[in-house]
Amino acid sequence: MGKISRPILTGTYPRKRLFALLDRMRERPVIWVSGPPGCGKTTLISSYLEARKLPCLWYQLEAGDADAATFFYFLGQAAQKAAPRKRKSLPLLTPEYLQGIPAFTLRYFQGLYDRLKIPGIVVFDNYQDVPAGAPCTRSS
């Protein structure tokens, strides 16, 4: 499924200077790569992960992921793909959790990070396509 698969690119030029910068930045818990559409963000990150042979959870966001249940569903699918040996699925955001979304989110991400290999790389590609104000774009 393309939505949860890292793009496999051929014939890309290895951006050694940018790869070295990403290597240094990996000491931090979060790296945010931004730029205008078409500047090569996805190509850079995908080719970097390939060059460094790093495992990742890849989630290509789109406008439909503004719905919290959809976001968590596909994030769970991506987690299963990234860690197929983990048999127990992450929970779905069902109506009984709607009154406690912050608690659900905290437990969900704790479970997600427990599944990932270290170093665990999580890529939210095309984050800019999710409408502002969507549950996955709010910081509180």
C-alpha cells in the first residue's frame, strides 16, 4: 500500500552534504524537513533511509487524514508494516475513546514507539496536505 510504504526511488543523486547534516541531526528526537512542493523532500528522506539502511515507519498523509479515526487507523497499518512481528494491533479510535482523546493518543504513541526498532524513524510525508486544525496537526 503506497500510503504506508516508503517510496523506492531509482536514479537519484545521493545528496552527501544533506545526508551528513541529517546524520548530525539524528542526535535530536525530531527532525523537521520542510520546503515548497517539488523541492525534493520526499526524495531526500527516502534516499537517505535507503543509503543508511534505516528502518522506518512511513505514512503519506493526505487531506482525508484530518479525521482522527482515519489517522490512527492508517498509522496502525504503518506500524504493523514497520514491525510485523508484533502480533497485537494498536487500538482503533472507536466512539468509546472520543471523550478521552488526549489519553488515547498518549497510550497509542507509547505503544507505537515500543514497537519500533531503535533507531526508530517515523516519517509523516506530505504533512502539509492535512488541513490546519485537524486533530493530528494540533499541539494541544
